[in-house]
Amino acid sequence: MLMAIFSFVACGNNNDSKAEAKSENDAKFDSTNIEDDTKFAVDVADAGMFEVAVSQLALTNASAASVKNFAQMMIDDHSSANAELKNAAVKKNISLPDTISNAKQKKYDDFTTKIGVDFDKAYVDYMTDAHKDAIDAFQKEADKGNDPDLRSWASGKIPILEHHLMMAQAADSTVKNNK
């Protein structure tokens, strides 16, 4: 499993899969009204792959049971959402990144240097902030997206993201209270 994670977030990849997907979509959808929808899909795919990868790392580097339980929920829920998004993108001819972006890779590399309580704190802080941002992005897509299928998908994920935020905040409280 560690080898799969390592190859998934392999270092030294000079090509940014997220940038490549955006470029492909710009070429395909330049004159259409779903450009913002494709950007949303690419950003969500990048974030979703990163959250799965860093959550897999949490299973080994975290020390608090609440953090490990939260990480497993992230792996399960985001793996499922990633697969749904990939299927929707194929139907819409939207290119998605195959690997996490270079920016997310750097963040992942930062997480690999942490262990125990240091990892717990960094992970739950990141997940809390990331889920606040995700809720905003998904709400924007649900309200203003041009593609009805992506709008509907985004709308359906908001309650799950709100639950994730609540669970991240609960794990954060546990970590801070166990100093």
C-alpha cells in the first residue's frame, strides 16, 4: 500500500497534471459556457486526490485515534466522490488530472516530515480550512454552475462536506485538549 501511495504522489514529476488538464479543457471548451465548470472539476479532482493521499499518510503518521478515524472517513468518502467525478468527467469529455498538482505535492511532502502530535495538529488544521473552502466552492458551483449535472453533483456533496468539517473540528478539539 505504501508503494501505491508513493507512486501516486511520486516526487520529481516536473509535469503538473492539474495544469495539463486545465490546458486541455481550455482548448476543448474555450468557446462554451462551461469553462468555470471544468475549472471546478479539475480543482476538485486535485483536492480530492490530495485528501485521499494525505489521509492515507495520517493512518501511519497520526497519533490520535480521532485523527486516524477521521482520516479513514476521508479516504472512504473522497475515494467514492473522486470516482463519481471521474465518471461524470468522462461523460462530459472533461480532462481531469491523473496525479496531484505540484503545489499539492509540496504540501504532501511537508506532511511526510511530521509525525505524532505534530502531524495531528497540521492535518486537522489543514482539513478544517480545506473543508471550509470546499463548501464555498461547491456552493458556488451548485448555485451558479452552467452544467446541470455538475451543479447537481456539487449540491449533493455539500451536506457531506459540512459533516467532514464538523468531524475535522471535533478531531481538532480532541487534539488540542490532549496536549
